[in-house]
Amino acid sequence: MLLKLAKVLALPVAAVLLVLALRGPVLALLGEPLVQLWRLVNSVPQQFIWGLLAVLGFIVAFSLGRGPRRERREPAPLYSHSRTQIERLTQLILLGETSLWARDVLGRRLRGTAAGLCALREGIDLDQAREEVRVGRWPGHPRVAAVLPPESKLEAINNQGYADALAHALNALERYARGGTPEPN
């Protein structure tokens, strides 16, 4: 608080000190124009000056009274942030058919989601849930666990069956998130 006040007062104090230090040149520079301005203002009738001040006051009050001007909101572009994420995820899924890198990225995302769901539903620590998912003790269903292992174990699923295994794992996680079990009934 005190620092803000010091910052605000620093410029006016510096200006006053500068004027006091350079009194002669400042008086010579500003003295005559200020005297001329005073003579002009003094020669104008008081009603005109008060009227001018009133008009300026109304203009300021009107412009401040409306508040900040609101810009029109443009509709969200077709390629918004979320749409770009969906496109990237779709590309990853398509690449997962042939690319171990894409499978690893998808597996990491699914492992994170599965660990979060497991921790939430089972009431265990998130690190413990990550370990359960990592070693394959959770969810215990082989088709779901086949999509969740680290990259070194991803080669177990052939290229043709990856999309089906991924869809099955997503469905299992969705069932589990809605309160069911990962295994189909």
C-alpha cells in the first residue's frame, strides 16, 4: 500500500522539486503565457465560463456514465481451440493403427484418465491408482488393459485390431465413469 502511494506521489514531487530548483527559467518560460491566459479568462464574462465548465462536466459525466464500451462478440470461429483438439485426437487415433508413437500418446492419455477414475471411484491415492493401471492390476479386463500398457508392450495388438481395442477401452472407461464396471455385463 505504502509502495503504491510512493509510486503515485513520486512524479508530482519530482516535478515540484524541479520547478523549485529551476525557478528562474520556469518563471521566464511559463510566466508570460500564464499571465496572458489569466487576462483572457478574466476578460470573458463569468456566465460564459461557468456555462462552458457545465457543458464540459456533462460531456465527461455522460461518457463516464455509460461505462466501458462493450465490443460486439463475434461468433466463435469454426476452427476453435476445442475443434483443433478434436482434430488432433482424431489424427492420433487414425495414426494409432500403424504408429507406436501415436499408440503411446493415446495410451498415456487413457492411463491418466483411467488412473483418475480409479482413484476417484476406489477412494485411493492417485499415485497408487497410477501404479495399479501401470502394472495392469486395474481394470483387470484384458482388452482394456491391452490399450493401456507402456509403449514397450503395445506391439501385442496387431495393427488391424487396435481401433477395436481402443474403442472397447473407451467404452469401458465410459461405463466405469458412469458408475458401472469396466467389464461389459
